[in-house]
Amino acid sequence: MRDVFVSGTGLTPFKKYEAGSGRMLGRHAGRAALLDAGIDFAAVEAVYGGSALPNSPRAIYLARELGMTGVPVHHVTNASASGLAAMHDAWLAIASGLHEVVLVIGYDAPEATGSAEMAIAAQGFAPPVSLFSMWANRRAQEVGTTERHLALVAAKNWNYAAGNPNALRQPTETVTVEKVLGSRLIAAPITSMMCTPWGDGAGAAVLMSAEMLARTRGASPYVAKISASVSNTEVYEDGLILEGAIIGSATITGAGAQAALTIAGVGPKDLDVVQVHDAFAVEEIVYCEQIGLSVPGETEELLERGAFGPGSREKFGLAEVSTDGGLIARGHASGGTGLAQVHETLRRFRNHGDQVGLVQLVGVGGVCYTQIFTRGKRK
């Protein structure tokens, strides 16, 4: 398998757009990524589009906004993980030698009136917040997680979003734990500020082989090598909730993360920056443990001391998590979310000097994607 690099990314703001905006968003994100990578669409050999919602435009229509050059266009859908699923397939296409340059676009913006909530309900699933409320209540019994611990996660992510111009939620003042706890209760103990806001948006990434990378000059000398990309689903275990569940056991993330870390040849403590599927605050706590950043019973104490936030690497030797605000504050544009995570990882490599990053998303039905990136430089 050949080395594959992310040479450029682009991202639109996440927010609510008018119905029918999907093609425009894909065009903007795609053009930004191509400009960042230092190439034109004519150099692209394939396009992979990832979207989750059935009423978003198909990938072919986004590709046509950028050019009609005869390249293959693949539409990938795998719920909230659709963006990373498209990244995974594009990585395989280059790593296998099939292509040299691939454009990935992750997006969701309905062509007509609709919402992610409606799409989930149509598949017979319970509202996501109901499942993660049960996660939080069970965790409270098992390890003593409190509403305040959930609020610490949410406040951290809201405050990260204050520095992200593309975030759906952009607080104008520091968000406190008390403010999060005082927001509207949705499903005890989860309040509205602990939940992701659904939105629309698009992100894009240009993937290249090492040979192509050496022949191009992008906006920055720094790139991200895809050191591992893992796709996995659930393994049956006693007590697994299947009927009506968004996902079942959190161990799906642990299995994917362990496999990715092994392939990349790094450990959890080597990670500088991590993006997870923090649609609800309890998820970030659980996924940090599944990735190996902490162990049950220790995570809450670390949060109280400021771990996983700004300066976490220096103070605790632990990665910063959800540095663009995460799903909680950057927002969740379904297919666009995975590409937002990739965009943020590359930004951190360039602007903060981070060396190793991990991104993780889960999706309805029990799918998980985990990717590990290492900082690289054009020669």
C-alpha cells in the first residue's frame, strides 16, 4: 500500500442554509480545497462524495459544479460517518495505486424541506438524545459521572468554537459550566448546550500520492499523511441494544481506535489532537476512554483539572479534544462533519505544530471510522 497525503482542505460555515444550497456548498468547499492543494480540478482523477441524508444532492451534481472532465464520481453514505467513509474509500483508491489525486467532498444540505431528525425517525430509530441520556445515567451509577462533568465537556467545546469562524455556535463571551447546566433540559441529565445542533455545510479534502505531492506546490508546505484508516462495525455482546438504537456498544470505538493506533505505530499518549463524535457530551467522555486517553473513573477527575482542553498536552501529556468546537459547538452537518474534522487536524498541524492527530465518527446502525494523521512537509 502506498503512502497517501491530505494536501489541502476547504470548509464552509456550518449553519442552516436555504433548501437547495447543497451544490453551492460543495462547490465552495471543493474550490477551497483545490486552491489549498495548489491544483486545478483538471488534475483530479476521481471524486468521492459523502452525505448522509436522502434528500441531499447526489455527489455527481456537486462534481459537475467543479468541472465535467469524465472522472469517476462515487457517492458514499454511512450515516454520520459518511464524510470519513468517503475519506476511507478515497484513501484506498490512492493507496492501492488506482489513482494519484482524489477530491473528497463531505456535505449535507437538503434539496427540499427536511432534517436529519426526520431521516432518523423514518428509519425507526429513537431520538438520539434518548440513547445518550441512558448512557449518561448508567455512567452516573457505574463511575459517578455528574451533570457537572458533562457541562465541563460542553463548556470546553463551546469555548473552542469561539475561535472557529465556521462554527454554528459562536459564543461572544466565555461559556461557563453554570450556563451549560442552566440551559434547557432535553433528556435528563442532558441539557440543550450539551447537544449538537444539526446544521448544513460542506468540507473537502484533496488526497494525493507521494509522487503527486512532490510535483505540486500548495498554499502551505505542511500536509497530513494518512497513517491509518479503519472501518469497523459492532461485534455482538450480551446486553447489546439493537431495536431502535442509533448505535449499540461504545466498544466499537475502542476496537477501531486500537486497530488504527497499531497500524500507525503510535499509542494514545502520542496523540496531540483528537476529534470525536461528541454529538452529546457524554460521548466525548466515553470515547476518550475507548481511544485510550484515560480510564473509567479517571476521566472525570482529569476534566475537573482542565485536561483535554487548551494546554492539555503540556499539563497532562494528553491530547486536546474537539478543538474546533466539536459536534456540540461547531455543529453537525452529517456528511460534512468528517471533513470538518480532517480540516481541523490539518489546521492544527499547520498553525499549532501538532504532530499526530486522530479523528473518529460513529453512525446509525453501528458503524465506526477512525483515522490517524501524522504531520508531513512537502519536499
